[in-house]
Amino acid sequence: MNTLAHHPDSFQRFILFSIVAHIGLVIFLKLPTLIFTPGEDIIIKKAIRVDIVALPEKEVAPPPKVTTSSPPPKVNVRPKTQKRPKPNVKKAQQEALKKLQMMSAVDKIKQQLEQEEANKRAQEYEKKIQQEKKYAGNVITKGTHLDGLDQLSMNEYYAQLEEHIHNYWFLPQWLDELNLRAQALVQIESDGHVVAKQLYLSSGNSVFDETVLKTIEKASPFPPPPDRLKSVLKNNGFVLNFPN
Amino acid sequence: MKKQLILNMSLYLFTLLMTPMAFSQGKIYIDVGQAKIKKSLLALPPLQAYTSGTESLKLGQTLFSTLNNDMVVSNFFTLIKPDAFLEDTRKVGLRPAPGTPGGFNFSNWSSIGTEFLIRAGYRIINNNIELETYLYYVPQSKLVFGKSYKADKASVRKLAHKFADDVLEALTGKKGMFTSKIVVAVKKPGSKIKEIYIMDWDGENSNQVTNFKGITITPSWNNDGTKVAFTNFAYHKKTKKRNADLFLYELKTAKTWLLSHRQGVNSGASFHPKLNQMLFTVSNSHSSDIFRMDLKTERAKALIRGRRNTINVEPAYSPDGSKIAFSSTRSGQPMIYTANANGTNIKRVTFAGRYNSTPSWSPDGKKIAFAGHIKSHFDIYTIDIASNKITPLTAAYKKNGKRANNESPSYSPDGRFILFTSDRTGKTQLYIISPDGTNERQITNDNNHYSEARWSPFLD
């Protein structure tokens, strides 16, 4: 018995589904190569730079603005019972006016209370902000928005520094064979002169450590840093790895 | 509900991943890189003689000149000229003042820029020489080490070499090669005979080991330096023919063993650093294969074989015994290969040049020195196993303006030098060079023809 003959529709549906699935698979595999074309030029993307030396500051949202509310809309008060005005209309009007005045007064008081509450909240919020400002460090800096070219120039400066210091880095053969490592923390002025240097991580060998510090002394002044780095390199410094 | 749950989980995971990045802080780190090397200034005043006489003077001079040469060759030091000394060391003691009455003054040495100061004195007692030594680091007015040595008068050079080894060990943690030796095949001028000689690293104390009055070649050391193996074209009474047989010679007892007499050339022994086994080559008209021999049973079997007419020669165990380096023509031209010690995993190491041979491992197992044929001559190269980087070490000219042949490299046991032969003077002499291609020195300077030199392991 030919099952296909019995179910021609389902076979057709199956074929159709298979074709669609295959086309979908091809598109799925091909699409990335179409979008991410190899061999593109280097695209300098915008980079967000977070200040890595200064203590981070919490980015705080400004406190909510407390605005005075607009005057209440006019209220059309309709008496509950609609009675035909009696001949004493004036009295009724006066009563209605009185009611209006009372309601207005209530509204005013309400508004006043709300205002006071909002002010109180704002003050408390201000107080909280002031307190939190003392505890910088557990926050993220707002950072500086650098584009790729600035990032490249920063890297270029680091490479200059490395080359400059390397020219003064000499070791006697016997000390080199010991395969020692040390780190030194250095702070420099905007003109490149060393203002402070200290061992950040000792090698364990006093002669090696002394050689490291003497190298930094001899290498001063360093190449002047770019404007963006002047403050950071003066106040927080940078760490030199001897040899790496 | 389900969708909300999935969304919440995704947000939670995202936050978890982002949090460390959000709160990470760090300093700017800059690598200064490898330092350039400079030499230290060493003051080596004349040795203090505590005994008088011609013999004492002569021994003192030998001690001093040997030590002086070792310190210069080490490449660690630049020796300060004696006329720059501010102190007459004959008038002061070996120890510093004020701790020692009449001692020397550190300031007299620091003011001339001295970094290291050696003070030593010797005396002859009966048939022995006693040497008292001190090494000081002058910038810190510190004693690095002080030691006394004693040996018979005939070993006066060895005494100086021992102190030189100790100086390097005190400074670097790794001792020097100054007490090591060289084994080499030597052909005297006008002779066709080649015999095996052993000498100090500096070419002194040369002693003939074999006396076959024939051709003796491819010497090598066993793993502890107590024996040497070599090949001699020995005459077989039974077959009435000569065959290149492999022998083992014990230095202390002068006892000789026949290790292998397979038909063909049995040569190029390489001893396992730890196990009692050895590699060697058997070459005949068909091919050359590498064999491994159990030295206890003296049974050997082929380890590395090639197709017919393929050459597999010059095996060398790596310092840890896990690998073998050898030269092979399996890809057409002789190239350097490595394999596991059991002969598996054969890998080609050199792809440059037309003829690469005589591999020698560095003691740390990271490099192989070899002789490479370039244009019309051989030069010495090293190849880094990890990076495959090849570094040329030698380049020299003969008197006729043609390029010299530099061959048969062999690393010193401390890895600081490579020994090789060179025909640049017209006679093949021995030279040493630092692994970076600097500090090249001629060791022998005579009319002998030296070939296939091998540096010993540490002998102490």
C-alpha cells in the first residue's frame, strides 16, 4: 500500500517545510559572513575610559524636583438634590459659596501638607547624599569618553616610557642569571621629572632592588606625559615591572 | 509567569557578570623588559705568599694566572688594572679593618669603583698547596664567601679552577665549568694517526688517552665523566679485516671494553644521563641506523631506522634523558630531528640550510647547537626548541679570505659556553663562544689538528 498516495497533502507539506528549513539554515549560516566581512580596515570605536587612578565617585541621580501643583480646577458643585430655586435664591447662592470656600480651604491645607512632606523628603535625601560623598571608593567614576585615537596616543606614550627607561636598564651578568623580578612605583611631574619613587615589590635581593631604583633615577626626566595623564601620573604614579 | 521568571534570572546573571567589571580598579603597569648586560669591576691583587722560595713563587704565579684567566673568560668581570690600586696588598691582611687588625680598607677599593674584591693567600706544606680565599662585595663592604682549599702541588691549576667555580656559584647559584674537561681526537703534525686526548677546558694539562697507533675518532663522555667512548679501526684477527669498533675506556683504571663490533662503523656514543644505557650509530653500505644498548647486558637493538640509503647518525640524549636529537637524511638533506627516548614521535627540527649536523643539547634542554652548512662552509648555530628560532654564532675568515669552517659544537656543563672546532688559522683548533655569539676565544694554538671535541659533564 502506498502511504504517499494516501496522504499526498502531508507529503507536500513535508516537502515545503523541508525547503523552507533548508533555506533558513543557509541564510543563518551565510548571514554572519555577509554582515561581518573579513578584511575590513581597523575600525576605531569609541571607548569609555574609567579613571583608574583616582578614587571612583558614585554617579548620583539629581534629587527629584518638588514643584508646586497648579491651582485646582474649578469645581462645579451641583447640589445633591436639585430643587427648584425658591424664591430665596440669594441665600442658596451664599451657602454654595460658603461650601466652595470650605472645600478650597481643605484643598489648600492638603497641598500645604504635601509640600511640607516633599520638602522633608528632599532634605533627607540631600543629607544622605552628603553623607555618601564621604565614602568614595564603592562607586563607579563617571569616566571620560575617549575615542580610539586618544586611546592610541596613550598607548604610544606608554611605549615611549618603556623604551626610554629600557635604555638605562643595565644588570651585571651575575645578577641577570638570578632571574629576579621587582616592581617600583613612580610619580612624575608634568615635565617628566621623577617626584617620587619607591619599591612596590622587592626582588628579595638588595643589590637588584638598589639597581632598579638607580635606573629610575638615571632615567629622569621621563618623556613628558600627555595632558590627560599629567594629573594621574603625578598624584597616583605608575608601576614599572623589572623586567616584566 | 514563566516568562517573568526567565527574564528575572537573565537580569540576575547579567548583573552578576557585570559587577566585577564595574568595580575593578588598577594601576598602570609598564614592563621595562630584559636588562642589557654589563660586566662587574673585579679587583684581583697578587696572591699573598706565606712561604718563600722559587717553587712557591712559581706555584703562586700559576695559581694567579689560572684564576685571572678564569675570571676574565667567565664574562662576568672586567679586571681593574693593578696600577689603579690605592692599597699595597702586601702590607695589609686578607680580612678587612677595623675588624681585623692590619686589615685592608674597603674605602680604598670603593673609591676606584671596585664591585668585587678577591683576596687570597697560599702556602706550601710538604707536597701540598693550601689556598685561603675571600670574595668581597665592596659597595656593601660585605664578605660574599671565604673558603680554604688544599691539593697536591701537581693540582695547582685545579685548585684555582675550583675557586673560580665557587665564585660563580656564590654569585649566581650555578657553578662554573672551570674544573670540567674536554675530550678530543688529535692528529699531530705530519702524522696520519689520530688518538684521543683529554685536557682542561683551557687546553692545559693535555693527556693522551689512547695509543692504538691508528685512527681513533668520535670520542664522548659517559654521564658522570669517569669513562670515555670512542671508535677505533681495530684489526680483527679472525676475519683479518679492520672494522670501526666502539670502545669504552675508564679514566681511573685505564681499563678498556669493546662495546660494539657490528660490521661497519660503530660510532657516536651518547650516554643516558640517568639510566645505564647508551645510543650509538652503526653505518654500513646500505644505511646508518641508531641503536640503543643496555650497558649492563651489552645487548643492543635498533631504535631509529630509515629507508635504505637513509642516514640516521649522531644521536644525543637530552639532559633529562626523555628525548633524542640526531641528524638524518630522511627528508633528503641532513637535518636535525628529535624523537622520544624510545624512538617514537620523530620530528624534524631544522628546515633551513642544506646540511645540518652534530646536534648538542643545552643543559636546560631548551636549545640545540648544531653545525650548519651555508654556501661553502660550516658555521655554528643554536635553535630554540620552543620557538624554532635559529641564531648564528660564528663567522670567521681564513688567511686566504675564504670563510672558515666552524664545526662540532658541544655545550659546557653549565650552559654558559659552546666548544667547537675551527680551521680559520689553517689548522683546526679549539674555540669556545657564549651562546649569544659573543666572547669567542681560542683555546688551543698549535700545529695539531683537533676534531670532534666534547665537553665533559661536571666532574666534582
